[in-house]
Amino acid sequence: MEDDILETIPLRDELLSLWAQASGMVADMLQPGWKLWQCFIILGLVLLAWVLRRLAGDAMTRWMRNQTGRPKWQLRWLVIVRNRLGLVIFALLGWAVFLVMREVTWPSRSYLIGLAATMGTAWMVVSFVARLVRNPFLRKIVTWGLWIYVTLFYLGVLDKTRQLLNDLAIEFGTFRVSALGIVTALVAIGVLFAGARVLARTTASRISKNEDISPSMRVLVVKLVQIVLYVGAFFLGLKAVGFDLTGLAVLSGAIGVGLGFGLQKVVSNLVSGFIILLDKSIKPGDVITIGDTFGWINSLTARYVSITTRDGKEYLIPNEDLITGQVVNWSHSNSFVRLDIFFGTAYGDDPHLVRKVAIEAAVDTPRVLKSTPPVCHIVGFGDSSVDYILRFWIADPTQGLTNIRGNVYLALWDAFREAGISIPFPQREVRVLADAAGPQTPGD
């Protein structure tokens, strides 16, 4: 009990000291004189920067709407600059007023303005650098953490604030977590994540351009590099601020229990994704059919495969379904696909002529391969027609299968009509028979 009381006394003294220093600073600035005038000037610069930001922001928005030909990354950075025009304008105005006052009056009469301009510049730099952090929540933490840090640094109370946050701690036996450690860990992890993101994107770009690696292996290598970099950044961030990583053994045990009870599907999809990438059964660009879904693969992720159909729909198929279910890969070993269509002609037509006309019609159809010529065979004698099968090859299944079948059928129709070949259809004949019961006798 006495130890707890002794620990709270320094914390209370530090809070009172910080409060007294802040109160004294505010009271000093509110005294009549040049410090008060500098406060009014800074407030005027803030209002002027706000007005100019509204005017310049609207004009910049109208200008950007006409820049449709610019690359996306340039437009993205223009939006970032527009959203931070207030800080940019305030920093420029602050430095301009500070430099003018340094030339026309004593340096002490412009000290606070220079301090405000320095802090505004630091805030502006932090807001731009924080864009390297991709996660929005983590980006806000990094931004506000660095803003608070530079503010305390330039106000000269950083050491006292650091000591105060270090005293705000939770202890369980030998385990101690302070507010300073948590804040430092979040900022460090955010910065390391930003560096890992830049490194991962650079590595992924180089791997994607390497033609010696198969597409599936490129995806696998990129995923492994991203996992290693982000996990390494997380643990390095914790280690850099003094966290004991041995305590994560309890967390790993809890994750193992969670996997055993409720995350089987998630783990199954993750493992299935690595299997798909390793065995190269499918890869980006392949044309596949799974169930009633026909389309080509856009991307392979750790949990699902993105498939786009001909009608523009994008299906997210879990990796487990591709491992356990039946998948038709139209372009597994090569992009050549054979298609079959069936038709029938009348018994009075010469089958030799029918086969010749059908093959010529298929050859003249766009997208049908001429290097592997079509073939036509009789497959049976039906009730009202001689049945044929026409087989042909294409090399671009991503362009669709139904449309090429329709084009070949249309070519057959035109060719048969020109050659006088008829396509029969079933006909039914109905006969009305006389009454076979015989004449009726009276009394029946």
C-alpha cells in the first residue's frame, strides 16, 4: 500500500508541474505587450489561411476536374495537396511575416510567430509523410502521434511529458506496460509498416517483370515477401520499444485454440491458396469452369480466387472449393480449346457434300484455327435427319465460347442455304378415323 502511495506522488507532482508551466506560459502571453500582439497576429494568420484555403481549394478542385488526361498518381497527389492547403498556406504566411518582422523590428518581437511557422511546417511535413502508411486507422495514429511529438518538442516540454507517460503504467508482476511504451510502439509499427509497404511494392514490381518465373510462382513469392516484411515490421516495432516477445507465447496458444474451434475454414482456405500456387494448377489469366461459373482468373489471393465472367460479374471463389471440387481449366497446359456443335440434314442430301460444306463454313469463320482444320463426322441416323458433329479449335477462350459457336452455326446456315442443303424438323400427321363401333340399333 505504501509503495502505491509513493508511486502516485511523483506522478501528481509531474502533473502539477506541467499544469503550472502551461498556466504560466499562457498568463505570460496574455500580458499586454509584444507577446500578446504576436498571439493576435498568429490568430489572424490562421483565419487568413482558412479563408485562402477555401478559395484556393475550390479553384483547385475545378482545375483538377479538367485534368482527365493526367496519370492517376498525379491526380491522387493533387488531391492530397488540396486537402492540406490550409497547413501549406499557414506555413508560408507565417514564414513571410516572420522574415519581414525580423528585418523591421527586434527578433524577440517575432519569436512566437517563428515558433508558430516552424510548428506549422512540421505539421505539414508530418501530414505528407504519414500518407506512406496505407492503413487509415494506423495512419491517423501515426499522424496524431507525430503532431503531438513535434508540438511538445518545440514547446520544450517533451522530456516532462515523456516522464509523465512513462509513469502512467500498468503492472502485473514483472510485466509493465506504460502509456509511453504503447504510443511509441504504435508510432514505430506505423513507420516500419510504411517502410515494409514501400519495400514490398518495389519487390513485387520487380518479381512481376521477371519472365523466368511462372505467374503462379510470382504470386506466391510476392505473398511470402509481404508476409515476412509485415510480420517482421510488427515484431521489430515491439522489440524496438522494449516489449518482451516471450509474452506472445500465451497469445500464440490462444490463437491455436481458436484455430481448433472456429477458424478451420479460414486456415483451410489459406493452406489451399498456397497449394494452388505451388502445384500451378491455375494461374492468373487461365479460363476455368467451376460449377456453373465460366470465366477467367483475375487474381489469386490468400483466401479466394477472383473470376470474371463474360457478363462482367466478378466471383470470389474460396480456395478450398478449387482444391476439393471439380475444376475445368480450359488453358492449363495451353490455350487451345476444341469445341463441338451438332446439327442434322435431310436424308435426301448427299452426306459427302454436307461434310465438305460444313468444314469450309467453319474454316471461314473468324477465330477458328486453320492450322488445326475442323472435322465433320456422321454420328447417327435420327428419326427425321442424318446427325453430324462438327469439331473445330480456337486459341482465345477468353474471348468467349458461346459467341464463336453462334458464329459457326450462322455460317452453316448461310452455307447450307446456298448449297441447297435442308435442315429438317420433326413433322406430325394427324388422321381422323371414322367411327368403328358400327350402326346403332333402336333401343340401344
